Amino acid sequence: MPRHRRHPPSARLGATLFLDSQSWLVGLAMCALVSFLLFGGGPNSAGLRMGIMLAMGAACLLVFGSLGGLRRLRDLPLVETLCWAALIAVPLLQLIPLPPGIWTSLPGRGTETQILVLADQAAAWLPITLNRAATLSALAMTLTLGGILLAGITLPDKGVRHLLIAVIACLALSFVVGAVQLSSSGRLLTFYPTSHKGLLLGFFSNRNHQALLIAVSVLVAGYLIGTSRVPPRQRLALFGFYAFVALAGAFGTASRMGLALCVAASFAAPFLFLGATMARKTYLMAAGGGLVATLAGLASLSGTAGRSLDRFGDVGGDYRWTIWDRSMNLIGDYFPYGTGLGSFSDVYQKYERLEWLLPNYVNDAHNDYIQLIIETGAQGLFLLLLVLAVLVRAAVFAASAGNSRRTGSTDLAKLGIAIILLILAHSVVDYPLRRPAIAAIFTLALALIFRQYLRYGAASHKAPDSTAA
């Protein structure tokens, strides 16, 4: 008769406590994610909103870290381990004080060195970053977002499903808020000082970030519907209704890139999660074309929607092109060490000429790749390459696993890949990852990718069912 290995009492007790406490663990993770989505739509400035996000993220970090989350991170393959470690290491390294002999030799520090000499502070040890407060804030936010990452790789699939439902719920609430914003021309429920008043902003200060969240929600809805117990023949219709509502909301933001990403997500989600066959592909193309035509017709009756379409004809006049051109000089002046996360606005102002000045100041480069290289130099390039490597490896792994069996972790990995691709695409024309709300979505998507290695890589982890209870 085979002998069963006996687990130590501490392990059995820990497993029992974890199973008994899953409901409050899911609740804790949902509260943390919701706090980022509701309070993280504006700049990373100190205040009550920031305090709530940091507290909730830190609580998740401590709780899920003590329940095996850190061990699961250590079990990841090398590339994925390097990726999450680099996310923390980049801002941390920029805050380490350097002796004056090294700091003054860094590229682009000539003006600062002269100021230190005049102030009789030439012997001071200083970090790489030129804005310590902003970089410290970035490090604190990154660490607390680790709580979302640990929750995402620790909770079972049903727990993760609740997190995804929370994303949809927050978006629905933002639509209610957005309806008030639109009807009041921005006089009511606009939570941040913004130049986008009168548009559907939800809980964001920037219309583009709200539109990106809408596009992400289309993918999330596709996954939730595709893995639900809704009859297969009704899933496509249900998803089509959600996509129609999402596209209408995207028109309300008047965001060109956001609207384009919503359309892309609306076509991608059925193929990823609804099992679309060749026959359904034809139906999807026809339905999608009809949907766009219908919305275009409605746009002629709506001032906001019409403004969204009109902006596609003014791409060449966008001021982003000018900012990008002027920002390229900063890369050469500060590479390979960078200026420090969060320091772009300060550094850009040093280069501004009098004739460049506008009523609104330039707070970001409106291209996260340019800004990342300016602020982090070679470290940022290495980090970007790691993220791309994670995506390629995840896609290959999910494809090979999907050929043998369709599992919950494979579908979640595909969702994570698609979400990150949307965010990376949007980062070409904006700075979504500079907002805690989008950074939390990115972190959750990374966790969805990491899960497939933990599920398949260890025999002790049974691949869970991703369908609704």
C-alpha cells in the first residue's frame, strides 16, 4: 500500500488558514485595486488620495508576501524575475548618494555643479536623480504596487476573477461620473484641475487615460464573458453590446488613440476568448463595420463625438510632435545615466527658450519611451527590453500550452499580454504609466502572465478552473 507523505503541522495549519481566509484576502486585494483605480487618476502628489493608495498597497504587500507570494516570485523563470526586480532597482539605484567626484562627472550636471560651488556645497554627496522627491515617490508607488502583483499571483483564479470584475465595476462607476461631467460641462465631479473639462474623464485628470481604461475593460469583458457559463451562442452578442457601450464612452473622451485602441480591443477579444471560428470571423467583420458606421452616424448628432472624429484630421497639428523633437536633445545630454524618474518637467524647463513658452507648461513628454530614456538612460532601455522579452516568452508559452489544453492560466496570460500591449501602444503618444491607476492595471497584467509559469511549473499547483462559480 503506497505511503502518503505527511506534511508538517505548520504547513497544514497555514494551508487551512489560507483557505478559510480567502474571502477576506480577495476583499483586501479588491479594495487595494479599487483604491488605485478611484484615487490614482491624477499626478503623484502627496495627499489623502496618495496615502490611501500607499496604505492599501502596503497592506497587500505584507499580507500576501507572508502567505507565500514572495516565494512564488522566487519560483519564476530568470527573465521574469529580472523584470520585476528591475522595476524596483531602477528608482532605487537613482536614489543612492554618490561622492562628488562621480556625481559631477555625470553627463548634463554642469549647471547643477556650478550652483553647488556657488552655494559652497561642492563636497556634498548627491544621487543620480535631479528630483529626489519625485523619484522617491516613484519608488514608493512601485513598492506598494508590488502588493497588487503578489495578490495576482497568490489568489486562485476565482479570486483573480473578482479583481477583474472590480475593474469593470470601477469603469461603470466612472461612466456614471462621466455622464455628470458631460451634462454639466465639467462643472460637477471633475476631481482634478484639467484642460479637458467637459469631456468624459471619470476619475482621471486626462481624457486619454480614461479612454485607455475603457479599451482595457473591453479585453477584460471579453475574458469574463468567454470564461463564464453564458451559453456560447449568446456570448458574442453580450460582448458586442458591451463593446458598443465602451465605444460610445470612448467617443465621450474625444481621445483619438483611446478610440483606436477600443476598436482594436473590440476585434481582438472575440478571437482571444470567445473561440471565434472562421464563420464567426466573417460575422465579426461585418458586425464591426456596422458598429463603426452606426457610431459615425450618431457622431453627427453629438458635439463631443463629432469633436472626436474631427481630431483625427488634425494629427499633423498636434503639439506632441514639437515636444518630442525638443525632448530628443535631452537624451543625448543625459545618457546613459538619466535624470531620475519624475524629473522630466524640471529638466525640460531648463532647455525651454522664451519663444517656446505657452500658457500651459509641459509636464511630460507625451511619449513614455522618450521620457523613460531621458529619466533612466540605459537602465530604462534594459527594463524595456525585459518587458518585451516577458511578452514574447509569455506568448510562446501560452501558445504551446494552449495547443495541448485550454486552461484558466493560459487565458489569463493572454489577457495580461493583450492589456500590456494596449498600454505600450498608448505610451507612444502619452504617459499612461505615470498614473497609479494605469500602473496598477499594468501590474495586474504582469501577474496574469506570471501565473502561467507558476501553475505549469510546479506540480503542487493544480491548474484551477477559470469559469465563474
